[in-house]
Amino acid sequence: MRRYGQVLGIKPEHLAEYTRLHAAVWPAVLEMIAACHMHNYSIFVHADTLFAYFEYDGDDFEADYARMAADPQTQAW
């Protein structure tokens, strides 16, 4: 298993909308994340900074990430 973390900035005027959208992630998106071997996905917010964390237990991260990025439901969400 590999662990990944990502730090992103968010403009303060977009934080409420970001929080609202991420409070109700579409089930199809959650299923795709799991199908791509990503687990324990969490996003933490501190002021205008986001910290994302997940664990990956697959064999080809680049292929799984590309699969998720190409998924129409994930793109629409």
C-alpha cells in the first residue's frame, strides 16, 4: 500500500460551495474511486488550504488514475 497526500489552495469565496459539493459525493464517483484501488480518501480544510489523503493498494497508479479521470460520471461531478 502507498499513501498519497496533496495540498491545494482554495479561494475563500469558493469554500462554501466546495464544502457543499463534497458533503454529497455521487455514489458512482465513490465507486470509481474504490474501483481504482483508492481507499480512506479524506480531505481536510484549514482556512484556505485543502489537504487530501488517500491510500492506494493497486499495481498501476498511473493507469488507475487515468481510468478515474476518463470516467464520465467522475468528470460530470
